[in-house]
Amino acid sequence: MKLKAGVVLHYLNLDTTYCLLSLRNTKILVEYFRLLDVHNKNTLNDVQFYHFLRHVTDLRKKDIMLIFDMLDWNASGEIGFEEFYLLVCILLSNENHVEKQFISRHSRPVFELIDMDGGRTISPGEFQASGFLFNLRGHALNRIFYDFDVSGDENLNYKEFKMFAMACIDMQEETREKERRKLKEMRRTLRTLKIQPQDPSTSQE
């Protein structure tokens, strides 16, 4: 899930420690939400929501409508600014590669978001379906789920999810360390391969 180039969300700065917007950026987002709310209802319906996400992200229709259903927790067919704010923070955390930090800082709202049926637990299906929101995919999803399913009932309750959320900080740091090592290795390789300028005097026969 990526933001498209040039969209307005690129101009919002996410605090990468707390994964929240500043007051100034929140005010800008409020005005943007009002522009999208063409019916002046202080909400966005599924059509408005779909066109917003199609404009700013590379998400497919299926994923967009799934996110809408996740945010529309009371099945009203609309989402308000609070849900819109949460979505934008998730989008920006992905863009800034701090999605695991976001999970750790906001474990309760993330848990409630993924718990699509409101059963107060997260099933493997719910975890798999929503993993793309936080760049969790494939085998990593299954491994994470069953590593933290302490009760062995194939569902994550909030305490188990909180353990996962706390581990996300370590996972984020491990990812950053790998990226730093990779960058360092690339720079070392480039220095090794770099061709030094030839001395003109040695090239003359």
C-alpha cells in the first residue's frame, strides 16, 4: 500500500515517535475532510471514500471497500473524521516505514479495527485479510499469529495482541538495523568498485 506521488497527504508530517499528526497538520486534515464531504454531513459515504483512496493510493477496489467496512464499525454506511484521521495516520505510517511503531503506540484502536466481527478476538482470517494495512504479508503473517496465540485457541485476544504490539518495536528496530547494514554494505561495495581517475602521464606511450 503506497501513496501516489503529488497527493496532498505527502505534505502532512507524521510524528514518527507517537505516530500522530501535529495540531497544525490536524487542522489541515480537517479542512481536507470538509472538501471531500460534499454533502455537508460531517461524514464520507462508501462512494466518496472509494474515490478518495483511489486518488491517493495504489489500493484495489476490493481492499478499499474492506477498509471502509473495517472503519464503519456501526454499519451506518458512513465514516466520520475520527475514522478518517485514523486511516490517514496508518497511510502515513506506511509511507514513513513506521507501521509497526504505529501498531505498538495504538494497539487498542488497531485491535478493534482488525476485529471485524466485534468478537473481541482476532481470527487468522481477520489477521490475513487486514495485514496489508501494516505491510504484514505472506508467511510472516502466519508466523506472527501463531507465535503470539499463547492460549492456542487460534484467536488473538487483546492481551495476546498487546504482546505482539510490544514486539513490533523490536521488529521495527530489527528492520531498520538490516536497512542500515544493507546501505553500509552498498556504500562499501561502491567505494571498492569506484574507478580512480587515471594519471594522464601514465597513459602516454
